Amino acid sequence: MEQILINSTREEARAAILEDGILKDIFIERTCARGLVGNVYYGQVVRVLPGMQSAFLDVGLERTAFLHIAEIEGARQETGGYRPIESMLHEGQRLMVQVSKDPIGTKGARLTTTISLAGRKLVYLPNDSHIGVSQRIDDEELREQLRALLTQIRPPEEKGGFIIRTSAEEGATEEEFRADMTYLAHLWQEIQQSAREAKGPTLLYEDLSLPQRILRDLVHEETASIEVDSPEAFEALERFARQFVPVAEGRLHLYKGETPLFELYSIDTEIGKALGRRVDLKSGGYLVFDQTEAMTTIDVNTGAYVGKRDFSDTVFKTNLEAAQVIARQLRLRNLGGIIIVDFIDMAKDEHREAVLGELRRAVAHDRTKMTVSGFNELGLVAMTRKRTRESLAHVLCEVCPVCGGRGEVKTARTVCYDILREIVRLAKQYQDMKEFRILASQTVIDLLLEEESQALELLQQSVEKPILLEVENAYTQEEWDVILA
């Protein structure tokens, strides 16, 4: 049984997907930082880079956006290569583009000139004429039936193309296809009109809000209920469902309980766990997640789990459970890019194949494109997961101001020795000073007064100047200053 929980406020919208009561996915969108994927802009080329075969465009965002030659319609030649980007774009040129990937870190948004507008059952391609079917629909007979139905009812004057979405797999009627085509054609006309009236880089079309996208993309026949805790959001979703997502109408419910909706289902607790470095397994083992700019590493450990038989059985059971939890955590944390999993070493080939098979089955339910390699010679499994938006940690957290993201801070003793060395250096450089005053945290000052008091006294004798100590409560353990007087 699948449930959808929507927590909506003026500042933030959150949606949780539960399967049999277990949190499988979490989506968060803040009003001040809405995702850009799907937005259509009228942009202006500010720089063309022939060496990279790419260009940067001003679309009205904080940073310029990136457009690669492979994302420009009409750039591919019959030979399989691409036309030079400098023959297609020039500085100052204006064109309509769509965001294919949100800005991540210091990188600007990625763009494409292939415009696509999503409906309930169809994706409209106004500049393409072909009819395609989602790759996730793997029943060949059904694929041909859906393609034939859409080809039959497409208006003769329609020049654009369509992709039949995965949601059509559960049954798409002629009326639903027609409703989507009418809505998407009208939407495209509005976008074109806005582009004609635009005087500079501007937003032409903004994708639906998170709750509306959840209804459009994720509600299906197996969705048992959709609980919404905001009356305003509930009314807006009811209107949206009535017009575009009839399957959601009878499943929408306004939650009126006194206990907050996410607290009732322990969603906030699960989010807190998904932000942690360590994830405990039911068997007693645990996983350790380390996320960096280049990749994410996952280490599997047996922990307190010793098993009831031999050690190889213990390792196998832990790795099997880890494979399932890893797939779930990748979705919850929304981790993308290269992912390296260090399973506990297994001596038996059949155990390795079973764990790898379990991992592939578990990630097969992920809506984000993934690839999983086999065990390499070091016993590691490499995976890739398409990165389309910021990870959960990047959305909810920021770099620690104390450690700067290292996850560790210098010990108080290390800081003490840094200060003592600095005083030696300053004493040689400024010989006419009368005294030195050390500003540092309480921990560092305490150590200088106690265990390192002898070293401090010897230093005073060496530099022949008094050294005064002063606690600065605003300083972290690594922060300090030496004041010359």
C-alpha cells in the first residue's frame, strides 16, 4: 500500500512517499529556492566557448546558465558528429531554452533547446514530430497499442511530437490523451506569446509547485491515500486534481489531527536519520556514508552482529540487508554522481552474486536513472545515479562553521602549539614590542594555564616579554589571535 503525505506552509512544501508504512522518498521545496528544472526561459548568449563546444547564457538568474552543443536542436549531423557551436550561436543572440538540471554548488543551471512540457499522460515536444513511449514501459505489445492510439487521435495540423509517460502504463484512455494534448497545446501558445513580448532575458514558464507535481507524476491506481495538512493547499490540489488528475480526486484527504502529520508518521525522525553519517541495520551491523564533491562512499560493517553460524554466514546476511538499506538511503538522501560501496569481503562467489543481485533489484524501483557495476578486483561496487537536484543534506544543511566541512577540529593542544610558534616568530620580527596578548577559546586558555604552563613560562623567558592570556567566548577552538602591544 502506498501513501502520500503533503505538509504545506507558505515557506515550504514537503512530500513523503510511504510504502507499507515505510518512508521511501522525501521531496522538499522552499518558496525562496524553488527548483528550476522544467522552467522555460528566453535567454541571451553572453559567451561562446568553441574549445568546450558550449555557451553561457543570461536567463535572468543569479549565475549564467550552461548550454552544451549536444543539447542544441539541429546540431547533430548525419555523420554522427555535431556542427561547430560557433556556427550556430553568437554573442547577443536570443533563444528559448529550458532548464534540464538545477544549479548545483558553484555550477550554474544546465540548459537545453529541446523544449518539453509535461502533462499527466503525455510529454509534449513542440519542436519535434515523433511519437515515443517511456522506456520504463517494457511491455512491447502495450507500447505499440499506446503509440497506435495516440497516432490515431493526434490532430492532422499538430506539428509537435509526444512521449507517452510511464503513468499511461496503468491504462490511458482516448479522453485522457485528448485532454493532455489540448492543455499542452494551449500552454505552448502562451509560452510563445510571452517570448514574442519579451524585451530581455526572462522566465516564460515555471513548472508546477511540488504538491501539484506529486499529484501529476506519482499518483497511480495503487496510491491508497493522499493526506494534506493545509486547507489552502488541499483546496488548490482538489481543483488541480479535478481538472488534470482525476485518479487522485477520491484519494485526497484533509488531515485535521492535532499531532502534526509528519510527526504522526515519524517522517521528521527518518529525515534526521537520513542526515546522519551512520545508519544502523536491524541485524546489528551499520553503514557509514561519506559524501564529497566527487563521489559518495558507503562502508558496510558487521558491528555487533555475530550471527548464529560461521562468520561467512554473518557477513552474507549483513551484506544482503545492507543492499536493501543502501537503495532506500540513496533515494532518501537523493545522492547522485559516482557512488562506491565497500561491502564486507565475501569468500564465496555465490554470496557476491546474491548480494549484487539484491542490490540491483532494490535500486530497480528508483525513479532516477542508475547503473550498477559488478565487484571489481578490490571488492568494491561502483554505481552511478543521475544528479538532477541538490542532495537532502545540501538542501537542509550548511558547512559547519567550526570545522569548515572537515568533520574534525584541531585539538586544543595543537592550537596551543600553533600559538606558541607564532609568538616565537613575532618576537623575532618585532623586537621592540612590550608584551604579547593571546586571545583564544576557554579550552585553549585553560590548557595554557594548566598542562602547558611550563612551556608558556619558558617562552616568556625566551622572548623576554610578558605573555598575557584572555578568553574570547566568541572564538571556536581553532580560532585565536596574538595582539602586539
